[in-house]
Amino acid sequence: MDVVQLNTLIHVAELGSLSKASDRLHIAQPALSRQIRQLEKELGAYLFDRHGRGMVITDAGREVLAHATRIMEEMESIRSSVVGGRASFRGTVQIGTTPTVAEIVTVPLVTRIREAHPNLSVRFSSAYSGYLLDWVQRGELELAISYDPQPLHTLRIVPVMMENLLLVGPPAAGLSLDMPVAFKSLAEQELVVPSARHNLRMILDNCAREVGIKLKTPVEADSFGAMIDLVRNGFGLTVLPLASIYSQLENGTLCAAPLVDPVPMRKLVQVFAANRRVSPAAKFVADAFIEIAADLVERKIWAGHML
């Protein structure tokens, strides 16, 4: 038994398919199949039921999976315990963020990295949470900053904060940060929001069901920039985190108000691959992000609370 076999077990269990695991891990399918068979032979039990559509983990497999996940987490803890002591980091850290988070932290995060480690490069990718998680699992990102994904054995998820979402409109909308707006009143407004596959839209739809209304969404936009442009040009109001539009509030090109009863919120997390070492440089970037987020929350630029 070795950690390579345990890692294969974790990915096959999550994906339910050797071919999908092969694509994610960049390892030939016969090699993965051989690893699973060797592990089953050593343990004397079938870990998966094979069928035409893939592989389903057995009860014995679930027991082994729980142990395998803990082993991979302990190995990462060993690596993390000796991360410190580097004078200056070099190389490149690959980070992925959602579009709204990119608007908030890109500049302060790069500023902090340059000040502390001038020889460290950073590569940002911006995408929806689903893409970010896939890139972390494939090894294309070391760190993703995402919104509350489903727990997976292949990912290590670190909660950061609960983010409040605000109603945002053009200056003529007359919204004010000192005047909360009841969520139920959105039934009377035309909204510019993302499509149903987007996490933010799901949160809004859940809040609407809670108060018994249906949202008017004649225009949908899955681009942060497009949403802002549409709102500025009078096509409707939208709902966004405060920090992502804070500069526009200050210069008067947008206005915003808190939403209440209920308050739409979402959990922001950091995501790492559970089966791969987190580099000291990536850990520094992750810690720097948390410090920046805490500072913005304290200064009331980012509405929400740290976890």
C-alpha cells in the first residue's frame, strides 16, 4: 500500500470513473486500474463495484476512503509545519479567483507580494467556481478563492468569511448604504443578474422563494463587467458584494444599499488540492489574502464578517 494508490482511490471514488480520473491525474487508465487492483488484493476486499457506466465505491471502499483522506491531510500537515524560514520566495504562484473577488483583491494582493517577495511572480486566473475547482484538482492552480463548494475528498477547503450582498444601481436609483432595502421589494424591480448556473443567482433565487416572490430578470449577464455596464445604462439593478464596487460608489457612478429580511450572504473559502503539497510561496499568498480580507472587513469596505 502506498500514497499513490490512496490518491487514486480518492479521485476514482469522487469521479466514479477510471477514464475521468485518468484525465484529471494525467496518468494512463491501465495504470490507475492496476493501482486499484493491487490495493484491493492487499486489503482482501473489493473497493468498487464495476459496471458499464463506471465504478461505484463499496461499503468497504468507503471505510478505506475515510482513512485515505485523513492520511493525505496528515501528510499535508507535516509539509505545512515546516513551511516557514524562507528569506525570499521565487518562482510563480498560480491563483484562481471568482470575477468579483478578482475586482477586490488583485491589486492589494500583488502589492503585498511585491513588497515581501519581489522575486515571486503570480499568475491570476478568473472564472466561475466550478472551473476553479477543476483546475485545482488538475494541478493547474495551487490556490483558488471560491464560494462555498460542495465538500470533496480531493479538496482541502478553508473558510475565510461570510460576505453580504448589496443592492446596486445607477446614481438615479437613490440607494444609500444607510437605508436598508427589504428583499421582498425586489419583486417590483427589473434585475440584471447572472444565469441560473451561477452561485450568486442561486442565492438570490433562494431568498426570493423564502419571501414568496419571483425575480424579474429580463437581462442575464455572466460577466461582472457586463453587469456593471448594464446597470449604469439603466437596464436594471443588480446584487453584488460591496468591495467589488466600492470605488464606483466613492466616485458616484453607482449607488448601493444593504438588503435585509433576508440578508443574502455567501461563504468565501480558500481551496487547495488535498493530495498535493502546498508550496511555501502559495501558503504566504493564502495568508496574505486572509489578512487583506480582514482589513477590508474592519474598514467596512467589504461587507460581511470573518470566519
